[in-house]
Amino acid sequence: LNDPETGMEAFMVRYEAGEVTPTHTHGCGHAMYIVSGRIRANDGEFGPGELLWFPEGSVAEHGATEDGPADVLFFTNKPFTIELLEP
């Protein structure tokens, strides 16, 4: 889903078991709604039905726990950008 007026986007992301993104920032605020599995993010572990919010420019890393894959609905408030802070 993409709103051409605001650049807002929504898409499904699947993290495989143990897959975690490198430390990064986004030039957009973004929310992650956990559909299935467990997500490890900056502040701990989260499961189905939980919503995480990352303000624009915040430093983040997130992904599935070792227990299994996780499916997440990912929403941005404007066009998606990412800047990796580690190689």
C-alpha cells in the first residue's frame, strides 16, 4: 500500500528465525504490528498483537527471535528510507 499524496507505505515483512536488521535509522516514523512470532527490538521482546512505534531518526534494530519466524505489518508515515549505522 502506498499513498501517493503523503508517501505513507504499508507492507508485510517476514523475519526468519534469528534474523535481525543491522543498527539503522529511518527518515520516516514507522510502526510495526506483530502478526505472528516474536520480535526482538531495542526495548525487549514483543509478540502477536503488539504495536511498536519508532520515531523518525531513532536508532533501531529489530528482527525475529531464535524461536521461529515473525510476520510484521510495517507502516511508515512518509516515504521509506533507511540508513545503516554499521556495515
